[in-house]
Amino acid sequence: MDSSEHGSSVSSTGVASGGTLPPGLTEEEAEEIQVELTKVEDEIQTLRQVLVAKERHAAELKRRLGISPLSEIKQNFTKGWHEVQCSNAYMTTSQTLGDLNHRVTSSNLYLTASATFEEIGRSDVYKRTQETLSQAGHMTSAAFSSVGSAIRNQFGEMSSNFSMRHSLSMPAMRNSPSFKSFEDKVENMKYKVMGRSNGESDHSPTSNNAPF
């Protein structure tokens, strides 16, 4: 297509559809700019297609070399970190921090504080305090152990007393009139159920010697 024809078509679709032209811009200039914009957009689209094709080709070459995406990420990270360490900003910052650390460790305040802590560690008060805390820890452990043993013994005695009272109360309860009455009712019910299942008449035993 000729540029003049392309420009006229662009003018009819692009500039003309916009309504009015910007101030100070003629219609011919607008058509030229529109033609140039179209060419640039076409070139961008072509470059995108070429880039996609190149990326596919690079991925195929990496696959043939056995380079996985994970190893590629590690390689990129290592390379980026090396570039950061070699940068002027990183080297300047490291040097500044080193100088600051050297100044702090060399200052009188730091040296005085270190000497003070050493003196405290060698003092008799610190040693007595440490011994007192150690003894308190041992006494606390022994006290908790004694309390635990007392609780276990108490629960053992309670369990033994309960078992003894239970074993002593069972014979007395079985010989009581209430228990005997309950036992007779159960035997009568059992006799009725068994008698009906055997086709016998429905009558209750008059004594405790009911057939079973």
C-alpha cells in the first residue's frame, strides 16, 4: 500500500474520528504523525514476535544443556548478589560500618564498660549471688519432688480405702431387704419371659424357688 493511501486511510479512521485536531497542528502534519506512529507500532509488534521466538530458542538450548529453572534462578541470584557486593554503594556502606565498629570498640566508653563487666564477674557479691540462686534452684526442685510424692501417696491411700469400703459393703447390701426384693422382681420377670417363650401360662412364682 502507498504511504499516501495509507495516510488517507489513517486520517479517515484515526484523526478524523477524533473530531478536532490539537491546536497548532494541521491536518497534513497529523497524517504524517499518524503514519509514523503506525510504522513504530508495527515495528514493536515485529520485535515482540522476534523476542518470543528468541526466548523459545533459548529455552530449548537450556533444556538440551540440562539447565533447570531452579538452577537458573540460583545462578541469577548468585550473579545479582555478586554484582551488589561489587557495587560502589555496597563497598562504601561496608567500609563505613567497619570504621564505625572500629571506633566503637576503640572508644573509652566501650573499654570502660568491658572492664566493669569483668570486675563484676570476679567480685564476691556476684559469686555469692550465683551460689544463692543455685541453692534456691535445688531447694525448689526438692520441694516440688516432695509435694509430688505426697500427692501420689495420698491418692494411693484414697484408692485403697475406697476398694476396702466397697468390698465390705457389697455383702451387707446383698443381704438387705431392699436388695432381696429387687432380686425377687428380677427373677419373676425372667420367669414370665421364659414361660411365654415356652408356651406356658403367665403366672408368677410364689417363692424364690421359681423354675429357670
